[in-house]
Amino acid sequence: MMGEKVGGILCVGLTPCLQRTMRLKGLEVGQVNRAASVTVSSGGKPINVARALRALGESPLVTGFAGGDTGSAMVAFLRDLGLETDMVWTGQATRICTTLIDEATGSVTELVEEAPLPTPDEWAALDERISLLLSESDMMVLAGAPPPGSPSDIYARLAREARESGSEVLIDSRGEALMRALPSAPLLAKMNDQELAETCRGSIDTTEGLRKEGRELIEIGAHWLLVTRGKMDAWLLNDTAAWRFTPPAVEVLNAVGSGDATMAGIAAGLRRGRPMPDAIRLGIACGSAAATTLTPGDLDAELVVEVIPEVRVSRVLV
């Protein structure tokens, strides 16, 4: 399934962040809330993918934008994990995102800063950086929404360049950024059910509706489409068949970033020569295991091995 080029996985982070995860005994809106604990880490969807890949024993390379003291701290966290980085430094500070975990109810609240918009020179620097890095990579992961105001074809350009260099593309996004990238034939497009509904603007209230809307993205250019639905069954589609994956039951602590761990497991599975449905099974196990951890991007590889047999898979002809 992979190309002839022997390289690594390139994770492109257009919207990384410094992640703060706060646990509170009880969250009261409009009141003073004191955190029982605070954990600071690197974050953002592609960064979480890279961190989970590292936990699985892979050696991804992270590129993208970073700036200011927050960007320096984010990169330092990545290097402490043994991850290789090659960032484009910007004149604006990397954003901070905060996750609030209410221990009383188990609810999770996210406070998300928008990523700063890079300048034209910074975009050009990233284009040049990625062109060089793709020569050493056989897979590129694009994840998340680009910064507000970004060129609408940014993912399309990156996906096209990757394909021309012989690198497979895995993309986890939605809306116009995703739709414009699909004609470049990414190996896999991944999204959750809400993102599918937003992107296709069709009804996905039934399994038939979900598969119908997903099939349209396959027709535009994606080889495979994965639609996740939290604790509910996930669906994998190609142009001839569909697979249903039932996630294992786990005790969820913080589901933020579990989709990124799913993408990491898929990428790792493909790198190891697994066919797509088997790679998806590994990905679903990774996503479930990640939901049991406090910090997005953290992953217990031993727990992944334990829950893989609990991921139920069935194939459905279309």
C-alpha cells in the first residue's frame, strides 16, 4: 500500500498549541474555580498524532509553525519525548489551549484559542521546508483546520506536492480545506460524524445516510474514508465495500485527542504493511486507549495491545 520510497512519517502542524489540562473537583460557570492539578504539554492535532506515534515506537518528524515563548516551550516538550522537529518560526506566539476536566461530573470543557495567521513569507518558508522534508518521507499526515484566513487550497497544495513526491497522504479535516484536497487522491480521509455532516451538508441520521454522504467523498478522490462516532461504531468506506468497527469499552478520563491517537495508529499500521482495515483496527484501539489518559497525545502502548482483540470488525458489501 505504501510507495517505493523508504522514509518516515511527516506530521504537519499548521495550528499547534501549548496544551494546559486542568482537573477541577467541580466546575461552576460564573464562579471562582480552583484547579486540583494542572498538566502542561505540547498539543494540537498533528502534534498529538506525532506524540502517539512515538509511543507506538515510530519516529515521526514534526514540521509546521511555532513562535514566541509558548512555541519554544511546545518544541521543548516534543524534544523531551525524543521527537524530531523542524519548525518554521513565526513572529506571532503559538496559541494556548486549555482543557477543563470536571471530576464531579466527568464532563470535559475545551477553551480553544484560534491559531495566528502566518504571513506570506512564513507560508513560503513552510512550503520550502515541506518540499525538502517530503524527499525523506513516504507518508504525510495533515490534521485539523488551517488557521482562520489561510489560503483555501493550502491542504490541496500540500497533498498534491506529497503525491507528486511519492508520499501517501492521510488527512483529518473538514469543510473546504478537505474538499479541495480530495482531488489529489489522499490515501485516507478521516473525520467524525459531525464533521461529515458539516462538510457534505446531507443527512447522516441513519447508517445508510452516513454511507451515502461518505461515498461522495470517495467519488471526489479519497481512496478510503473513515468516519468515527465516539463510543459508537466507526465506518470505513472505499469504492466497493464498507467495514464497521465497534470500539472497546474503556473508562474514559479525557477523550480530547483520542481521534489523533486513532490517526497515529492507522499511520503506524500502514507503515508496518498492514492492509487498511487492519490498520484502522489498530487505530480504533489507540483512540480508545488514549481516552483513558489525562493528557491529549499520551498513549499507553501496552493498553493498546490489550484492547485490540476487543475491537469488533465486520465487512459489508455495498
